[in-house]
Amino acid sequence: MKRFFVIVMATLFLSGCGAAARESGFYEHSTMYKSWDHLKFSICGYKSVDPMEIKQSKEQGWWGITVMGSN
């Protein structure tokens, strides 16, 4: 009976996670990172940014379109 309860709870949890990801728009993107350079930067290079990484991010569009706020 305990095993059945754990399986039901795990199924409900995973269903909720899938629904949340679908609502957030996560599945609309083909990849999480634009390139291998973007992946490398996100994992270990974000603490000390050099001009080459700034140039790569602009050329490859790592961060999308800048939207100006209404402050």
C-alpha cells in the first residue's frame, strides 16, 4: 500500500512539473543555449566576463531582445 501511495504521489508531482513547464513556454525553444560558447559561459565563465564573451553574446544573440522598462 505504501508503494502504491509513493507511485501515485510521484506521478502527480511529475504531471505538475510538466504542466508548469508547458505553461512557462519552456518547450517553445529548440535548445536552452544558443551555442557551445553560450553553454561554456553559463557554466563557468559568468564570474569574470571578458570583451570576447561580450562580443560573442551580441553576435549570437544569447540574451534575446532588450526590452526597455517604463520607469
